[in-house]
Amino acid sequence: MSLITDDPGESPRDCATKHHHRRGRRRRVVIAVSSATASLVSLSIILWLTLRPSSPTFSLLAATVVSSNATTTLIVDAAFVAHNPNARAAALYDRLQLHVQAAGIQLAAASPILPFQQSQGDVVISAQAAAAAAAPAMEGTTAPLLLRLRVEGQLRWKVAAWVSASHVITADCVAVVPLRAVVAQGSQCATTLS
């Protein structure tokens, strides 16, 4: 009750408290929205730092070149080791193709490699054979060949149920292989992810 009037609705004390409640409500809404935004941003940064995948590495395990004098064809077999260094992300390889060059000459059209999923952190060995007509410059050659094997394809990362967009992956391997039965090479391949 006011000293000026007997009516409590016209009291100066009652008028002052009405505006105070509106400011308190706005302040609570601003605090709630800003804390929710800060929580989402910090959660996304933590997830990105935890789950960001590293690029896989490829190695040439073995390469075999067999030359047939009767048909003048070269048959190239290659075995690769693909290593996924990620502990939490699986690698999905799609549309992989093997390109084979010897002495700077493309030996054959791209040979497809079956798509596969590489589990988290383990090593997968994939092998592919390519056959091509021998180039006239290589006929009758017994010298070792400078063989360039290039694996191209698409790579996607899978973490739980989430699958990333496709990235282009390229692995270049170079080996010196004689035109004989089997040569085992332990060379590291240059892997590019874009």
C-alpha cells in the first residue's frame, strides 16, 4: 500500500517491478541461447579434433612381370599393402583402378580393383593383374624395366554410422623389375589425398 493513495495498482513500487521482470526474462533467454551455442561449438571442435582421419599409406609388396615371346604380351601382377593409421575411422575404397607404365609407356588400359572396406587401424593387402601388348621398344629387351604402378580411386571415411564425402586418392609406386618370374619389392608409395 502506498502512502500517496490507497489504491495498490497506482503504487510507484508496483510500476517499477513490472519492467524489472521483462529485463530478467530477456537476460535468461540470452544466457540460454549463448550457452547452447557455446556448447555446440565446443562439442563440434572436440569431435573434429578427435575424429579427423589421417591419410592412408600404400606400399608395393611384390611385382611380377612375365613376358611371353610367342604373343608379345606382358603380364603384370602387383600386390599392395594399404595401411589405415586411424584408430576410430574405417576407410571405404571405391572405383579403384590400376594403371601400369613401363619406360614411360602406358602398357594397358586401367584395370579395375574391387571396392573394399578397410577396418580401423589394420592393414589390407590387395592384388591386381594387368595384361598388355608389349611395346615395340621393349621387344627383345632383357634389361630390367622401370615399372610405375599407379592406383587411383575414391576414398570415404566411416565413423560409426556417419560416412564422409568422397575424396580422390592416388598412390604412385615405382619399382625396377627384370623380365623374369618374380621380384619382391619393398618400396613405399607416394600417396596423395585430395
